[in-house]
Amino acid sequence: MKKEIIKHLKLLILLNAFDGIVTHIGVSAGYIEEWNSKTPRKWAQ
């Protein structure tokens, strides 16, 4: 029973970390996209 709980906790922590990383990448990509749209096209190329 105790091993089962630890296994589930580890999985939960792992999923939480993965979710955090994905969110961070999404936010960063959003900022880059926004920055690119603000810069003139001749500089972006």
C-alpha cells in the first residue's frame, strides 16, 4: 500500500513538472511570436 502511494506521488510530481515545462515553453514562444510581430520585417528576415 505504501509503495503504491509513493508511486502515485512520483507520477503526480513528474506530471506537474512536465506541465510546468510545457507552460513555460508556451509562454516563451508566445513572447517570441509577439516580439517578432513588432519588429520590422526587414530585420526579422
